[in-house]
Amino acid sequence: ELVSGLVDNTMTVASGGAVYDEDGAVVARYEKRLPAVLDFKLPRGHQRFTLEIEGRRYTQVLPAEEHH
């Protein structure tokens, strides 16, 4: 909660990036700037996504669906 109060979608955290679903398909691409707040949709049932920034990949596991 503390961090969410300090971050908004006008902030830029990198010069670009991409989000991939767990099958490796691109679900969002950010060409010129990667905002601090991302908005993208994953296919139903997917349990993780991967964020690529400057050639490095970071995978985030999502909470169980009943917690969404």
C-alpha cells in the first residue's frame, strides 16, 4: 500500500519493454517508455507473466484465481 501511494501511471521506469503470457506470446509492448503502472490482460487461467526490460526477463506468479 505504501508503494502504491507513491507510484502512478505518469512515471517512467524504463525506455521500453514487453509483457509475455506463460506461453511466451506478447500481451503488451511498450515501445518508447515503460510506465510504472502497467495495464494488460492475460488469457483466462494463466498463472504468471514475464516482464522484459532491456533484454532481462522477470517472471511474476499471480495469486490463485479465487483471490482476484
